[in-house]
Amino acid sequence: MEATEYIDGGGREGPSAGEDAPDDWIAEAELRALTVPADGHGQRVDRVLAALVPALSRSYLQQLIADGALRWRGQVCTKAAARVAAGDPLQIELRPTPQAQAFVPEPMALDVVHEDAHLLVIDKPVGLVVHPAAGHWSGTLLNGLLAHHAGAVALPRAGIVHRLDKDTSGLMLVAKTRPAMDALVAAIAARTVDRQYLALAGGRWHGEERLTIDRPVGRDPANRLRMAVVGSGKPAQTTVQVLAAGAEATLLACKLHTGRTHQIRVHLAQRGHPLLGDALYGGRALWGLTRQGLHAASLRLAHPVDGRPLAFWRAPPADLRDALSAGGLRYNAPPPGHGLID
């Protein structure tokens, strides 16, 4: 989704989540001496190591072997397929995994829209990954939050309760305390957090100028990198309002009622209006916009601890503003305290 929800309130992201460490979690280098057991006789060395060091995946152990971290019978062994004998001495340097190295503070400039003792609202720039994953083990928002305030280390996902895709810009809620996190998770699940987006969809709009798209979203069976409208998917609902229409593109306000992965992108693509710049879902690059034309512009909610009403608005970044200008698409930003769709 554009703002994927974490409605379970938990999270297995290593010590920062306050839980047991997940698989593949080695935080410090360790030189470990091992002996091939009887049932390992004639087996591949990577398979034997996987049994002797169950905290690490076989694929990670294979990488360590390839990197020269294993000594077999006193000699460096770089072949995972080497066959060992019972009683053979092994010595392997267990090096910190990318996962372990990911959950560390990294100071970064955060565009803070609001901050108090319990709540942080930031304007996420295009290109910032929200939390560590394969291919992005550092430089994420989570790393920045761990550096921003000391309490983040005690919270699941450093207080992140929903996320934006890497190339989606805009407003994000982050909890700074556990009571705030629990309340925000409950509010998102109860659909009492109002989240609205500006979306630049391809083509002239067809159909009603305001409608609610209610189509289930799940993994695309033909392409595991994509989501799709599928009967077996989870319920997904998006209200759409035309703000400005042109021959080549349409500016929309989109209000989320649910939080499925890529929800707005999937719903608009399914209707034949993929977002400009969204190559994954068939959108074309136009007016210099090479990332999906999507911006989380408006947030409205009750403060998770004291209950006071909060409303935030952030105008789209320069690349999206330039594209709107090039397409002659103009809209009136809402007054303070109001969203694009009421």
C-alpha cells in the first residue's frame, strides 16, 4: 500500500523491537570452533554448519564460506559443497549479519511537521526507505528514528505504525511511546485516522468524478513483485475525487479506508488509470515525473494520548508540482483542519 498498516502492534525486527532476536541475527563477530558430528560424515560442509549453527540460515553460511570465513582441517575453505568427515575440525568466523547491522542509529535530517512527547509526524521525501529489508539495510527512516530520540529503541519498528513506499512522498505518523503506539495502531485498525493523498493518474478520467473503489487486493499470481485486484485478496476501499482533469492525466484526491500494499496504485491501474511514473503498474513517465505520482498530503486524527484533534497538510514536493504545472493541472489546497475529501 501507499501507507501499509502494521495493525498487529508487534514486529520482529531484532532487539529494537523488544523481542527475541529473529533468525539470521548475529550482532558481533565470533570465532567458533566446531567438530563434524558422526551424522555429518560425508555431508556438504554448508549443510553440517547449518545444523551446528541453527541461528544462521544456510544461505548466509554459504556467503561466509565464500568470503573465506571458514577453516577446515586448518585450511581456509571457500567451497560450500566440500564433503567433510566425522571428527573434522571446523573453525568459522560468525560475522554480523546485514539484519543485525541494520538496526543502528543513523543521524539524518528529518522533516518534522509535528513533535511532542508521544507523537512524531514527518514529511517523508521521495527515495527514503521506511525500514530495513533486503537491499536496504541502512539509511532507512527507522535508522533515522533510532538516532532522533532515545525512546525509539524500546519500540517495535522504532514506533513506525504505517509506511509509505520508497517513491511515495508525504506525511507519516510515528509513535514515541508505547501507549501512543498502541493507540495509533488501534485507531488505524478502527479507521479513525483520516489519510488522504494527491495522485496524478494517467489519461483523461472516465466515469464519476467521485466514487469509492471497493475491490480486494492481494499478491498478483502472475508477478510476485506486484499486487493486484484478486478475489482471494483482502478487502480494500479507496474513495477517489477528481480535482483537475486533462487530456493526458488527471489529478485525484484519494482517501484510504483500508491499508493494503500498493492500494491506490492497484485500484487506479485496475480502472485503466495507472499513476504517472509508476512503471510497475503500467504508468508512463510524463512531464519529467519518473516515480509514481503519489503524495500523502493530509492527515487528521485524535491525538493518541490526550485526544485533542490534530490536522496536518503538506504540499507535494517539487517534482510533482512541476509535473502538475506542465500538465496545466491546478487545484485549491484545503484550508487548515480540512482534507481534500470530506
